Amino acid sequence: MRGRMIKTKNVLGFESSWTYWTLFFLCALVPLPVRAEITCASCFAPIRRAAFVSRDFGSAPDGSTDKNWKWRLDGDQLSPEAHEKSPSVSWIEKLQNANISRAERTSPAEEKDGKVYPTSSPEEPKVNRREKRSLFPPESAAGSRFEFRRTGGVDGTGKSPRQNEPHLITSTFALSADSAHNQAMVLWSGPNSSVILILTKLFDFNLGTVTESSLWRSVDFGTTYEKLTDKVMIRTMLSYLYVCPTNKRKILILSDPEVESSLLISSDEGATFQKFNINFYIMSLLFHPTQENWILAYSHDQRLYSSVDFGKKWILVHERVTPGRFYWALNGLDKEADLVHIEARTDNGQMQYITCRAQKCSEEGRQYPFSGRIDTNSLVVQDQYIFLQLTTAGRTMYFVSYQRGPFRTIQLPKYCLPKDMHIVSTDEGQVLAAVQEWNENDTYSLYISDTPGVYFTRSLPNLHTFRSLTGNLIVDVYKVAGVSGLIIANKKEDSQMRTYITYNKGQTWSLLQPPVKDTTGHDINCNLPSCSLHLLLQMSENPYTPDTISTKHSAPGIIVATGNIGPELSFSNTGMFISSDAGNTWRKIFEEEHGVWFLDHGGALLAVTQSAVPTRHLWISLDEGRKWDKLSFSSTPLFVDGVLMTPETENHIITFFGHFNYHSDWQLIKIDYSSLFGRKCTDGDFQTWHLHNKGEVCVMGERQVYMKRKPGTRCTLGREYSRVVSAEPCICTLYDFECDYGFERQASGKCAPAFWYDVNLPAHTCSHGQHYRNSTGYRQVLLNNCREGLKDTLSPKMQQCKPIAPNGLQLSTINSQLTAVLGTNITFRVALQNVSQQVHRHTNLHVDFGDGISVSYSNISRLGDSITHMYRVAGIFRVTARAQNSQGSDSSFLYLHITSPVERIFLSAPVVVIRGNEANLTAVLWPSQPRTATFYWWFSNSTEPLITLEGSISYTFTREGPNSVTVQVSTGGTVLQDVKIITVKDFFRSLLLSFSPNLEEHNPSIAEWRQDVGRVVRATLSQVCGFPEDQMLVSVFPGSPTAAELFILPKTNQSEFRSHTEEQLDKVFMNALNQNLIHFDLKPDTRVTVSVSQLTLAVFLKRSCSHMIS
């Protein structure tokens, strides 16, 4: 799981659910940092020229050339498969466009005069294997000598093994020529081919160019190689090597553009090449997922080109394209196969999402699926989903398109307040995302969406994350291959990191059961929950070394991982562990870290030590790691730098890369392990295996039975192997369902509404006479196949729609600005919240631009962004929009300025004031603008503002009831506004309230949170005390500790406040508060109690309440 973060911005909360977010203390604004990108597991990294891992040759003290590797990273790179998802990556995908390198080790030959000469340099920066053309370079390539050697047993004598003993057939090829070359790339042509290509080159870091290069080709799985450079590529400096992912016979090689900008193209696996000159400098390539001749090329000057003849001819697609944010169309989703999704900067300087045909991307052929600008590095096109991000006034909103439909706003829990989002996966028809909440710093929370990717619920908080040296976000989440719903994650608890596992897609998590015995058969003293097994979940940056955790679709239930036993995850003193039953039980197989690979679809396991010492042995297990055979692959100990795995074919060949000692050439040892299997498997070689979760046989709503090869059976599955799975549905239980949006899992296992979620508000919209599915608080886990049981009870219920009036009318300009230059066209956007398209179609809209001109529309749904107007004179105009249908109406307005920017304005005002008394109103700005801003004040429906140069005024309200106050600030061409509703009464009573201390740690210090807490307290007081809710107001103050004031209001036109006497009020409210009867559940495990601090009587005090709206 990788990502990149470049910028940080400030986030401030919204004042309401669809306007600006605010985060205020009374006299200061405290911004929260947010990321300006959406990242994902398959996103590209920023690209620069000359990006590769390389080596330098140094001098040893004796003056000889040091041929060991010194790591440098000169940039980030991009592979043509970068759009594909991880971690399920085939070996052939890993091999394409990858460099191999010599490990930084000190051999015995380096020890002289009692001293060891250092040959290694700082550790290689980690670079995502999906973000590079090449990864690891070899010391040399070429050579004509090779030898065959048959080995068996552990002594390496070459004696023929007994018939029933596992044995290997090996051959060695030494790359003796071109020994000065410091980079190399290796690729296997394809799963049905024996062709291997190796490109070696000498890159001069001082000159910044390739000075020598050689291309070698093998047609016998690496037994021998032929040098092609001198025959077909004389005086051409080769730079990068690519293979077409849909036709592995097609090869494309880039020359070094510092010498010559050209391409070498082969259609016969490198047997012959044609050379084509190009007039631009290719930084990266992206092949079409189905069309073998279609390629996108990204240049060093941010231009995107396309070719439909495998690179022979190119045309420009678009300029100013964001690195790595371009995508081919997907079959079945996009209308045209040659459609390209692009994030690019347009002529107006804004970043936009653009689609067009690859060969017809003129302005006339471009489409803009998302109107308006987007954030840089936010476009992600992955499977059925498209993600975008837009930051306005410091608040970031995320959008998703499902199956290329219209974009919808992603709905996270209300007080998640995300600072960053990382897309983990989008397979299985839903989105798995890591979200950094407002109160998380070095951790993220795991969220799971519904099928359209709109509504997200939290599955696991405090995920362990870190950033690689190149800035990629690493999220410790691993989806186990072959078993649906099985996820392993590392969670941070206080200062410890611990490994958890779920069998039901995140509904319940548990620690891993530690092994019972160690590798010597002694008991392990480790008991849950204080001690458990912990695993490293890192994907390897090197395609020639395995991940720290490995699973395979064809070997369901087998998990091999690096980890440790104890109270927390450790990155040292790790060993190797295996589970044969999908993580229920574990066995320790090695005391030290090893590289472990699956052979023959998981029928055998290969292990090689990863210690910094040479070895001539490897380990083979044919019974899922219960017994290991130590076999020799070389008569001379080898420093193993990488293992090249062939695709799963009947050839059963692997290749070891490494070196014998300090001065030796690069060695390629080909190993044929086909003799491990005596025959092809038959029906009698398989056994059934029942998936379970700690004894519970119903997993993901099914009793799942797998057919697995019997441990120890020496038979090969072959290419035609397909695992057989039978499944019998189970009766639905509570944990076959996840909590729906707005609901949280309680300790009892039931889902209850979150404190902020109002279940009385319609969660769905439809037209009168129709029906909709109303949530019960649960939604069935995706791919869970349970039946009956609680399914009818927990499934959504059909409910008839009620007539709906226009609601939540929003009026804004398309760029969300309240200022414009005179004489320019201004586009207005009008939207209704929580209503269906049917309501839109039957709703009329009238817009008054405030300058004597107005327009009317009979169908809001057809408007789009077509409401435009040009003002002829400068000034401030009140633009009003009114939507109306047979059920009612709604209106919205804004004040538009036609003529030093501020980021935020907050109106601090009383909640309740005494009629006839002065009230103090203060506009707080962020950042502060002393004597540079003009303030405009509107009271109720006044059309003429009160203008001040100070941010504070006193005003006397004369009309009883709710009075609106609108304030705008104008400075530096920027205009912002805030609105408050103030209740005006002749008299009122008030109580000062306090809260139990456990509320403080959950206070994000934003106005909307305080409003919700006030609403919940008011409703609770009304229910417990029997006092009308419309005669109470609760204002929660900013700051800490959290406090509030309860205002008890008289009825309208009531001359005597004696419907409840003072004594009665004291008795009712004081008793309820003093007896702890007023409380609410902030979270499933957090109950907050409200108590009284002080009683006041405003009618006698004759004062305006000094406590401000927050």
C-alpha cells in the first residue's frame, strides 16, 4: 500500500453540513493540516529524469576496483504496470522493467591484514516497485562460459540422490564481459516462452548519461545467452527495456536521450529489432490493458503522447499533465476503448479532470466529467471507481464516481474530519480506504464503503503507517489471497504495535494465536492477550526478494510471514512463521528471517536465508512447512542477491543471482526443480480442508470447503490446475452484517446510531408515490452469502415516499467566490440537498441577480452550470434563488461583490438578547487583517448594509423573535461571509451547565460539534423535564473545559413569565441535573453527564447574555 504526499494545507470545519467548516476558539483560529492529494496503492509517484537504483565503483585500500554495490537513488520511476493493483502481483509483472543488484555484503576475500575493508554505502532508499521502470542492477553481463551440475543432498558432492530424495538440477552462467556496467534490467518474455532478456549499462553519474550498454538474450530459460548489441544495435546507447503486457512477444527498448532519442521495437521476443527516431524524451510508458499496440508516453516536459502502432508513430494528447495521473479506458466501463482519463492544468491555470480519445484530443473532443477545478494529484481511476478531491477555504471534500456515473460526495462519519485519504483497494465491488482522522498523527483508520463507494464506516482505528524515504505512504493492511474476507492489519495501541486478523471483512478483529512450540520442539510460553504473534506486512521493493508476508490464490489457507512472538511487533529478532489453516494456528519454521517462495501453485515451498553470509544451500518443503529438506544448489557458497521465478509453467525453473566473493563476476544459477515432483496429481492426491474462524465453521456466511493437495504428496498440479471450492450457506447472524452509515457497533454487537446521527432525517430520497429501502442500521457484508436467520430483520425495509418540498437550496458561484471582475461572465450553481431527480424535474427556480434582472427555469435538473450573468456596473448585489413546487419552497441568497485576501470569517454573537438592549457583535478573521478590511453588516432582510472599518459593533434589536445577522469582510479582492440567528426576547432565564470530564478528549473544537452537542442536550432536557423543546436553547461555549448555557424562553407575546414559577423551574431542572438524569452517549463506551453550574434570571439582571454563538 503506497502513496505520496507533497503539500499540506489548513482545514477548518464547516459551519453547517454543506457550507464552510469552522474551527474556532473565541479569539483565535487553530487550523488542522490536511493533505492536498488522494493517494492509492497503485498510484504513481512524482517522476524525474535519470531515476533508477545504481551502483558506483570505488577503490579498495589496495587500489583495486570495488565491485560491490553502493546504493544511490537519483529519482523516482514509473513502470508500465503501475496502474495494476497490489499486493496480488504476478512474477511476470514484477520482472518487467526491473533492475537487479549485488547485495552490500563483505566477503571473506575482503579481509586483509586483520582488517575488513568497507564496501557498502548508505542503505538504498525504498522505492515502490510499481513506481519505477527498473529496480536492481547487476555487476556485469555477458560471458561465454557455463557449466552443468547435478546436486543432491546437503554436501554438494554431485552424487546422484536416492530415488525418493528431493534433488535439483542446476547450471551456472557467469557474466564475465561488460563487468564495468553498473545497471541491469531483466525480463522474462512470457509464461509460454523460454526467452529471457538482460540489458546491462554503464551510467555515468557525472555526465548524467549512459556511456555503454549491452543486450543479452537467452532462448533456453537462462542456460546460455547471446549478445545482441554488436549485431543489431551498433553505437546505440540503450536505456530501458519494456515488454507488452498483453503480447509478451513484443519488446520495446528506449535509447538514452542524452545520446539519441529513439526506440527499438521487436515483435519476435527480441530476435530482430527495428529502430524508430522520436522527437521527445520519454519518462514513462503506459500500455493499454487489452490493445497490444496502444501506448501512452509521458515526456519530461509534462506532455502526454499516444501511439496505436506500438511506438512507431506518436501524436500529442495533452500538455501540462500531472505526472502519473493518466489512465487508459477499461472495457465494460468506458464507452470508447481508446478513451484516456487525464488530470491536467488548463489554460486558465486550474487543474481539471479531462477525458478524450487518445488520437483525437483537441479542445473540441475533450469532456470535463467533473465541472470546475480539482486538487493537484487527486485523480485516481481504479476498477469501477474514479476518485477526486477538492479543497475550498481549507476544507477538503472527496468525490467518487461509480461505474462512470455522476460524481457524488463521499460520506465519512460526521466527525471523522479527514486530513488525508489513501485508497487501499477497490476490488470485490467496494472501497477499502485508510483515512487519517482529525485527531490522528502517525496512524490512519481503516474504512469500508458500500458498493457505490459513497458511504463509509470505520472498521479498525489506529492503523500502523509510515512513509518511505521517497514519501510513499505505507499502510500495514494485507488482504489474504484465496480466502474472501480475510484481512491482517497492524494496529497501534498506545506505544505498541500489534497484529490483528479478521475473517468477516473487518466486523470483528482478534489477535493472532502464537505457536505452541518453537523450531526445536520446546514449548513457547505466550498467552493471549498479553502475548501474541505479530507479523511484518511489508511488500518487497525488490521484485527478486519476497514480501514479508506471502499468500497464493492457488494455495488457500497457507500464509507465510516474517514476525515475532511477544507483547508487540518488533522489527528485529524476527523469525519465519506459517499457517496452514488461514491464520487460526501458526508454526515457527525458521529462527531467522528467510526468503520464502511458493512453487508449483503452493505444492512446495522454497526458502533461502537472508543473512549477509554466502550459502550454497536452499530449503524445500513439500508438506506446508512441517518438514524441510536442505539441498545444495552450488558447490561454492553464493551471496544470493535475488531469485528470479519463472511464471507457473510446467518447466519448474528458478534462477539465483549473486556473486561468490569480493572479486567474482555476476553468477546466474539456473535451478530445475521439476524432479521434486514425480508425476502429475490425480484425484487421490487431494484432501478437503474446511475454513473456520477459531472453530466457527461459518465464515462470510458460508461453510467453505477447499480441495488442497495432501501435504507431502510429490505431484505437480500443472498449468490446468484450478482449485475446487464448495460452499453451503449459513443462517445469518449479527456479524454477517456491518453497521450502516451513521451507526456504530456497540459492545453487545448491535449497531446503534452515532450521537451525531439523526435517525429522523430521511437518509434516502424519492418522489411521492414511490418506495425506497430504509436502513435498519445494518448492511450485509459484501460477498457474504448467509441466508434466512436475521436477514429479514436486519435488511432495509421498503418504505413509501412522502411528498417532498424543495429543501437545502444552495446558491453559489462555480468557483465559490463572492467577488468577480466587472464585465466577466459569472456562472452560478444551484443545488437542492436530499431530494431526488424526480423532485428536481418538478421544481421551478427563480433567480434574481439583484441588479434589476432575473431569470426563471421550469426544471432544475436540466440546469447544470448554465446560469450565467454579467454585471454592467460595479457594486454589491444580493443574488436570490427561490425553488418552488406543489409541496412548498426554499430560498437561498448571497451578496456578490463586483470590483489582502482573508481565509476565514467568524461572527461571534449572543445566542439570546434582551429587546432594546445593545448587543456586541464581533467579526473574527483568520488571518487577522488589522485596518485593511471593510465590514458589511446586514440585519434581518435589510437590503442596505451597515459598513464599518472595525470588526466589532454594537446593535440594538427591536423586533422580538429570531433575527438574522449577516457579516461580510472584503479585503484584497476576497469576500467572505458568516450568518448567525439571534433570538430576541423581553426576558428569559438561563442555567450555566457543565459536563463530565470524559467529554474533553472527544472535543474537536469546531462549531458544528458544539451545535450537535447542544441539540442533544436540549432534546434530553425536554424529554426528561417535560418542558417544550422550542422554548429552550443550549449554547456550548468554545474552549476547554467544555461548558454550556441553557436558555429558557417564554412563549411568544407572553406578558408574565409565570407558566412555570421560579420554584417549579428550580425543582424540575435542578433536580434533573443534580440527580444525573441528563446524560447522553457520545460513543458506545462514552456516556457524558450534564450538571448545573449556576442559575440566573435575565429579566431581573436586565443584561444581554455575553456568551457567544459557537
